[in-house]
Amino acid sequence: MKIFYFDTSALNHLLDSKQCDCLSNFHDENIFFFISVFTVAEIASTQDVSRRISLLQLAKKMSHNYRP
């Protein structure tokens, strides 16, 4: 299994990318996208409410509902 760690800057970049839907819908049983508690804490401190919600939704989707 390959594990990829997505930090807050990676999620921000992905959210702004035209490829976001394609990448966030990617599913492979041999690949796991890890979102840490630190990433969630940084996202939670995002000032823009709609951006914060979008980032949290993306993190949840990318990690297949994994909760650190």
C-alpha cells in the first residue's frame, strides 16, 4: 500500500486546481491519502468560512472519511 500525506498547502492547491474533481474522485485500494490532525487543525483556523468548509469536505473525501 502506498500512503500519501496531504498537508494544508497541498489541499489548498488541489482545491484551486482545475483537476480537483478528477483527483478527489480517484480511488485505488493500494493508495491511501493521509490527512493528519495538524492539517485538520490548520484547516479549522481558515478565516474564510466557505473555504474552510470546502477544505474540510475535500480532506474528508480524499481520505475516504478517515478521521485522525
